[in-house]
Amino acid sequence: MSNVGQHLLSGALSGFTSAIFLQPFDLLKTRLQQGDGALTSRKTGIMLRTAQDIAVRDGLVGLWRGTSATLVR
């Protein structure tokens, strides 16, 4: 395999891996940004509660919702 091919394959695998591992955090960030904006110090567990709500409603696989669109891009 040529050096260019190795770099292309390495970049594709790197992008795939980061999309898979970081998707749950991106989903949580988006859900928190869609909230009412009233994040105060008394709501320190809001990120965990949001993750639990998603897991209860959509199952654990729900944390990877939207991953297919990211991988297609």
C-alpha cells in the first residue's frame, strides 16, 4: 500500500473511531443546549440525569442516535 493510501486509511479509521466514541457526549451536549438555559450550581447532576433519561427512553443504544449520519458524512 502506498504512503498516501496508508494516510487515507489511517485518517478514515481515526474519524470512524472518534465518531463512535464521542457520539454520546455530543448527544448530551446537544440535549443540554436545547434546555431552558437555567443551569445552576444546584443542578450539578443534570448531565447524568439527561443520560439516564435517554437510556430509559431509548435504551443504551439511544446514546448513539445520529451516528449513522455522522459516519456517512
